[in-house]
Amino acid sequence: MRTLVLVEHDGAAVKDATLATVTAAKALGDVDLLVVGKDVGSVADAAAKIDGVGTVHVADGAHLEHQLAEDVAPIVIAAMDSHDAFLAPATTTGKNIAPRVAAKLDVAQISDIIAVESDDTFKRPIYAGNAIATVKSNDAKKVITVRGTAFEKAAAEGGSGSVEAIDAGADSPKSEFVSAQLSEGDRPELTSAGVIVSGGRAFGSEEDFHKLLDPLADKLGAAVGASRAAVDAGYAPNDYQVGQTGKIVAPEVYIAIGISGAIQHLAGMKDSKVIVAINKDEEAPIFQVADIGLVADLFNVVPELTEKL
């Protein structure tokens, strides 16, 4: 079985979500990669070094600079003539492209897989991760999105794949890139951070959220996350949100402060290696999944913890 994996990149480097997707693809058979963008020669060279990769197909064109789904999907569809499965990370980009490919190929997409049982059978979470469904597909072509936190990252070095240019297609008239508003900071990105400090509604205000959490995160070299309740209350921006409708993370250490542990939030972080919970409510559901729990007032504990670090 030959698989095609979409390479997510920022124009300069391959993103970690791609490495996890390659691991999932290896369980299906031979792995080829697809790099789409403008002036992406360096990305293609880096992708060819990923362990286990065969051919890196490169679609390079000015109209592909922003990798709009309407431009990328036709390239994938054309490449599927020689591939049996298309895998994309279950990120914003992957979730935008994969359904278009599945619709054009007239197959059922298999979303957010966490395990590969065989070349036609996969496991994926349902009901906010409270149940795991085993899905078998009889489609001749498979279109799959992969939950990056469920698979080990493939080695970024050690491979010797070949690079091959393919037709970049035409600029789609259906959409155009207008602008991008990206948050920038010195802290690690949530989905790739080794340590995450997350805050909930218990902080009470945007001022206290940042006044207490930011110094702690800086001491730990951690990313800052938030529950949906904190984001909805305006304490933190949307890209901080961890949960079913936010980002799915699995860091080495996840510190949940003032977060009750609603199902929506747990779905986004329960695969973390070590979960630390700080909450003054000893009945909070977060303590059921925590490896280390502290029943205390965050307004007393967080400054003390930051000081001692």
C-alpha cells in the first residue's frame, strides 16, 4: 500500500504534526510526501531526510504561497492516481484539505485516527474521547486525518528520499488570500510544547490570568493554555484554548490551574504524560485524571510556586 502524506510547513521548516503523520503512514506501507507552496526547495530537502520516506512530490508555484485548500486539493487528487491513501495531520490545514479530497474521490473520510489496526481498520475517539470507535473502510482509496499526539514523531533525520517536481496546477478563482493575523511570542507553540501551564475561569479576570500564569510559564519555559471558559470570558485569546474545540495537546507535563476538568477540556489534554491539577474544589473532575493534585487557592499557591522556582 502506497500512502501520500501532506507536509505541513511554515515555508522554512517541517512542522512536528507531519512527523507524527508519517509514523501513522508507515503502519500502512510505503510513504511518499507532498510539499506544496512557493519557493519550498528547502522544505522539500528537509522532508526527504525524514526517516522512512520514499519520494517527496513538490508542487511549487506563486499561487500556492498561502496553501489555500482550493488550490491544494486538486494537486492531491491528481497524485492519488498512484497512491492508495492520503494522510494529513488533523490540524486546521489538514481538516480543510482532506474533506475536499474525500468528496472529489467519492470516499468516506476517516477523521482524527489514534491507531492503525490494519490497512483498512483504524481507531478514532468519539464522544469527546469517552469512547473509541474501530472503523473499517472498504473504499479503494483512503482519506485520513491523524491526531498528532497519538503517534510518536518520526525521526527528522536519517532518511534518503528523492525529490520530484509535479504539476502545481492553476490558481483557483474560488478564493483568494486576504490577510493573516498571527499571534507571536517567545513561548513555545502549544501543540509542540514540552510543558504547558493552563488557566481556567477561576482566575477571575484577564489581568490576574496573565499576572499569575505568565511568570510561572516563563520560569518553566512553558507554553500558556486556557480552558474554553477562560477564553469565552476574555481572559485569553482563542489560540490559547485547549480542548475538543481548541487544540489537542500531549506535553510531557500539563499543569491545569483553576480548571474544573469539563469533558470538553479533558478531550484536549488527557494524553499528557504527567497531569498536575491545582484547584480549591476537591471534587473537581480534573483530579480524576491528574497524576498530581493540589487542593488549594490558586491566588496563594501560584505566586509561591513561581517564587520557589
